[in-house]
Amino acid sequence: MDGTTETFLEVIAPRLTEAETALHDGDIRQRVDMWSRTEPLTLFGAFRTSEGWPDVRDTFELLRQGFRDCTSYENEILAARATDDMAYIVAKEHTTASFNGRPRSYVLRATTIFCREDGEWKVVHRHADEVQKATS
């Protein structure tokens, strides 16, 4: 892994973990802060697909209303790369939390793309879907 990617992960990995843990407890502020407001923005979420900041923000609000009681969150980073102004992370996100009052444990496959804006990494795209468990 090159130095640019290492530096990117040192900054972003802890922020992502804090933001996602807070989101799964019903607090979206950190996730909102991590997102760009510069179009185009896209969210292909496990919950809902959104395009443009107003729609993305509305999706975060729906998630805030549903999530509570996060007991665990782990961001298992599988791949990452950063250049001077763009970066991505591919991860499996392991979460245990309640959604609409029902406890759940699940794993999402997530790809997050970042752009650097005024020296700060901001999310411009996220694609996540639930890993399907094998059935016999």
C-alpha cells in the first residue's frame, strides 16, 4: 500500500467507524458531515437509492428514524486506494443494531468513493448491499 493510501485510511477509517456506529444508534450528524454537497452525488443503499444531496439527506433522515441500540459495528476493509484528490474503500460492514424496534445482525458489502474538497475527504458515492447467506 502506498503512502497516500495509508494516510487516507489513517484519517478516514476511524471517522467512518464513528459515523456508522452513531448512525446505527440514530445519530446521523457525523455521516452527514462526511458527505459532499457537490453534485453529482449518489447513494445506492441497501435501504434505498438516492441521487442528489436533498434525496441523500432524506435517506439519512429515514435511517435516523429507524436505527437504535447499536451493539457492534466493524468496518472490515478489503481494498482501498487514494490519489491526490480521489479515493475509494471496499469493505464488509458487520453490524448489530435494531431497526424499527427489531434487533438485527447483518453484513453489508460497501463501496465508498471520496473526493478531496478544500483539503478534506468527502463522500460522493456509496453502494451497499446485504451479503446473502447461503442456504442449503
